[in-house]
Amino acid sequence: MSPAALIRWHADGRAHTALWRSASEAAPPQEVVIVDDRTSADEAYGLACQGKGLLWRGDFQNARQLLLALGRRADRRGRRTGARAASPAEAFNHYRQVQSQRARTLNALLVPLDATYVVPLARAPDVRQACLEAFGAGGHDSLLPLRALLGVIGAHEWRLKGLEIPAAGGRIHPHYGVFAPVRNEYVDLVATAPLPGSLDAGGVAFDIGTGTGVLGAVLARRGVRRVIATDLDERALECAQDNLRQLGLGERVHVERADLFPAGRAALAVCNPPWIPARPGSSLERGIYDPESRMLRGFLAGLAAHLEAGGEGWLILSDLAEHLGLRSREELLAAFDRAQLQVVGRDEARPRHPRAADARDALHAARAAEVTSLWRLAPR
């Protein structure tokens, strides 16, 4: 969330200004109206659909109930506007449009934060530590969507609890804004694929786009003596360093800021890029959407030049984009060919997440057919 923008409104006979925080990086609403416990859900929904910001001044827990009511109304509207798509790509585009409209409606409900990250509302929880982790030091009053604040609280709880990843040797604690390794099948693929013969006792592996550091940890647990884990995002770099230190792997996995590859060559380079070639709607979606497959294409284009003789590149990629009509298998294989790479092996795993079996999901057909692959690539 960037607090660089300002939001302005009038209330109590005077003008107010605060910092604006938005997970979607959207501009602040041009008009803000005051709402409270007396505001009905229908009235709030109508104002939100007009693009107005709804600054809540009532009980915090009642605001959460209003948010749920807005969500139910937005969902009904999404179902009414649904139409049978002519293609999977059209179905995906419609799905994203509906989700985007839903997000705009729900993000209209705003709550205040004071300069110390206290929510000045009745029955509000203590969110100071969660906001400090998400935003850094405070110092200014701000407004943000209640939905975004709940996301900050959820991220803090994830960070405290962590995720048990046996292949990494313990728990991984995602930080706010860093994609959590909730899809265990891709972690299991990295944990079981045969290591290249050139990765001897002194060999080096690269973990490209490390995020939480989970794959770097998995490689170290498999006996790789030195792993260089890279990322461009400062949150990810801090998250990976914290996780690797807690797992006792800080000496074996070195984290550094780099645009894909670090300097030098490795016997193994592993990359798990975002799987869907589309534009993310927020910074939190950057772990899902890869605009124009930029990260995928960058990894493939630079791989051969960063591998030692006999080395391999491991590309972890779902075929969900293929089932959605966003990228064909032929296009993927052609990208391998352009990069002068050959496929020396491929391991597959079926998804185990609940949405793959949820027939009510708008993209159920694609999710049900999805396969995640670990492509083992080598220079031709």
C-alpha cells in the first residue's frame, strides 16, 4: 500500500485531509460521505455504486457486518450480469470484471487510522502491530478501506502462525504483501525432482523470485550447499531473510536483490513465476498475474547464460492459463525453443486446493483440469 496520495473530505463544518492507503493502488474517492450505524445496507450499497467513499463513524463490528452485506449485494449483481461466455478467455475476462467491480464496491467503506495506527471507533481491535508490519512507521492520520484493513490483520495473523512446510524443515511465515506458499503441490515437486548430476557437494543453485524463501529452503534441506535467492521486492527480501534465519538456513541460503538472475552461473536455477499472463489489479496480485509473461520470458531468455555445463533450469508452471485460453502449450514450447532450451524431464502434480473441486466457482472447468508441471530445461 502506498500512502503517497491524499484524501480530502468535509465533515463537522470543516475540511479534513489524511493519507490514503489502498491495497489496489486505486485513487481515493472524489467524494466522501459520513455513514454510521443508522445507515442501511441498501443505502450504503447505492452510495458505493455511485463511486462515493463511505467514511464509517459507528461501531467497528457493525462496520464488518455492513461489509458482509455489501458483499452479498455485489455477489447478486455479479450473478445477474453473468452470461454464457463464448470462450474460456471471455469467461476469464468476465470473471475479472465482476471481481473488479465487487472490489470497488466493497472498498468504498472506509475507516480511519490515527498517527499511531489506532482505529478511533468503538469496539475496534488493536491493529498497531499489524499496520506497523504492513506500512512501516506511522506519523500521520490516514483513511483506508475496511476491506484492506482486514487484509492487513489477516496478514499479521498469517505471519504469527505461519505455514508448516515439511520439505522446508519447518514453518514459513509470510509477510504482508508477499505471496504465501499455500499451493503445496509445487513445493512437493521441487522437493522430489531429481537433482542434476552437476550439482555436486560444492555446487550452487539459484532460487529466482524467492518470495518467502520457501524454495530456497527446500533446496538447502535437500543438501544443496549454497543457494542464492533473488527478488526485486523489498518486502519479499525481508520475508525470505527472516524465514531462512528462523529455519537455521541463513548461512546456506544467501538472499540478494536482483532482477531475476544474480551474477555468475549455477548448476541449478529454479523459478516459480506467476502463472497467469494478465495485469495484476493490486500489488497483492503480483504473485498470481505476470503481465505479458514478462517474468516467464525473462527467466527463459537468461537461463542458458547462467547455467554451468550440465546444469538445469527448473520452471514450475501451472497450465491454468492454457485452460483459460490465455497461453497455448505451443506458445510455451516455442518460448523454450527461442531460448535455445530443451526439455530433459517433466514432473506433474494435480492441484489439491478446495477451489479445484468447487463446481460453483466461475472458473471451475479450468481449475478442475489444471496440472502443475516442473519443467526440467537444459541448453541445447
